[in-house]
Amino acid sequence: MKTRALPNQPNKSTFSDFILFTDDDGNALDLSTVDEITVRIRDPLSNTTRLEATLTGATIVETGTDGEVQFTFTADQMGGLCPQNYEFGVTVTIDDVTTQTHLCPLPIVEGL
């Protein structure tokens, strides 16, 4: 599981990034067997999911590069986040087995 801290994200602009899924040897995963990928931004104080993107909901898209997806949260969505530290989590579900692949701190700062 990846746990690196993410860079500050302003709450007045779009937050979009790429995630590359690899196996233990660093090889890109074949995403054709994936049932779901979920990206969540959660308030750690209330344990409430504030934003969510999913593969099946078309808010996460495969980029065409093996093992890589892109998620996007719009500026309007980000505007609902107060400046504070959140938790950024990613899960992948294959054959009804869900695995947490990322759990990282995500600092949200006041945008202009």
C-alpha cells in the first residue's frame, strides 16, 4: 500500500491526477480484470467521505496506458472542502475482493 504524503491541493481548482497500478515487480497491471476502482477523500475527524470517484461511475477513466487511470474532482467539488488535512484513499476490487492500494494524507488549502 502506498502511503506517501500528497502535495497541497487548493479548494478552488480542479484536482486531477493519474494513478499507475503495478504488481510487486513493478509491472503495470492489466486493468481488464478490475471490477471497480474507487478514489475517496475522507474527513478524518468525522470519518465522512467528502468526495468519491469510481471507474463504474465514469469519474475515473483508463488512459490507454497499461495500468494507468485518471481521476478528476472539479473545482466546484473541491470548493466544498474546508482547508484541513484529509485522507486520500484508493481501493481496487477484483472478483469481489477489495484491496486498499493507497492511503495518504491530503492537505487542502484555501484557494484564491
